[in-house]
Amino acid sequence: MLLKEIREELVELNQALPANRLVVWTGGNVSIRDPKSGLVAIKPSGIMFPDLTPENMVVVDLDGKQLEGDLAPSSDTASHLYIYRHREDINGVVHTHSDYATAFAALGMPIPAVLTAIGDEFGGPIPCGDFALIGSEAIGKAVLDAIGNTTAVLLKNHGVFTIGKSGRAALKSAVMVEDVAKTVWLAKQLGEPCEISQEDLKKLNERYMNVYGQH
């Protein structure tokens, strides 16, 4: 089996999407690129999350040629591959329709940097990219056009895409997007949240990335 360990991890990460209330039914997906071979494993299209197994994960090359897996890959595969081809530093991509973040996307509105958690994880506002139709590279291009130096982007009228150096890092970003989106939405019911200065956002992000946690 190609990418056996990655496919096992991919089942766990995909099943974490509904566990964290980031998707419903069969929506959303996670992919992982193997940095050694360059091959990508991705969730099959339209399969319920409890039914995912390492065997039914789909393996493709960066041009989209299916190398293993009897099922059709995610309808977002072309966009995931576009991201990987244009960002060699990225080995994980996550797509969700999480409620609060997607509410901002429905308005074409970025999530403003009004929480220290946003500074920590994202270093600034979470941008909102242009609308793009599903099924081609267009979404991947829209993601990279808008995402800048952060790890998350909203796509207008659609949902959330996150990237990371690993599949787990991209998943963490997706979880954090929804967490801060909910808090910002709640704050907006009370008034206009206070934005954090760019200088302080940079300090928050640098501390979080270089000091916080175990090293």
C-alpha cells in the first residue's frame, strides 16, 4: 500500500473534522503530501466519515493521476494539488464549512484581528478570497491569491481552507479559525470589537511561534 502511515493518519485527521463540528455529512476534506515522494493522499468523494479507512484513501501524483484507491478522490483534489505545486513548504490542506467562519465567508468578510488568539495563530486578520467554482484549480488559485503569510483563508460564499507544514498543522488552523470566528461573531452582537495593532499582532505571533510550548 502506498503511503500506508500517511493514509492511517489521514483517516484520523478527516474524522476529526466532524468531531470538532467543522463539517456535516460528507462535506469537507483533508489531504497530506508526502514530502519524500511528492505523492498526495486525500479523502474519497462523498464517503461518510465513519466509513473512512486507510484502504479507501486515494493516492494521486501532483498532476492528479490516480495511483491507488478504487474510489473517486475528493472534488477539491485539483485545488489541493494546485496549492501543493505552488507552495513547496505546504504538506497539509484542510477544507471545511464550519458554521461561524463560513458565516463571514457568506458576507465576503475577513475575520478581523480583535483577539490575541488571532494574533498568536494567524498573525493578523483572516482574509476572505474571491468566489470560485468547485471542481477545478480555481479554488486553489483563489486560496493562494488571498492567503498571504497566514495559514487560513475564507472563500467568499463557500467556506474555509487552511494549510500547514503537516496535515495536523493544517487541521489545527481549521479548528482555531472556527473558534475565533465564533467569539468574533458573538462580540459583534454586543458592539464593534477593538482591533489589535499590527505591531502587537506581530509580537503575539512571534512569541507564540518561538516561545510558547515546548522546544
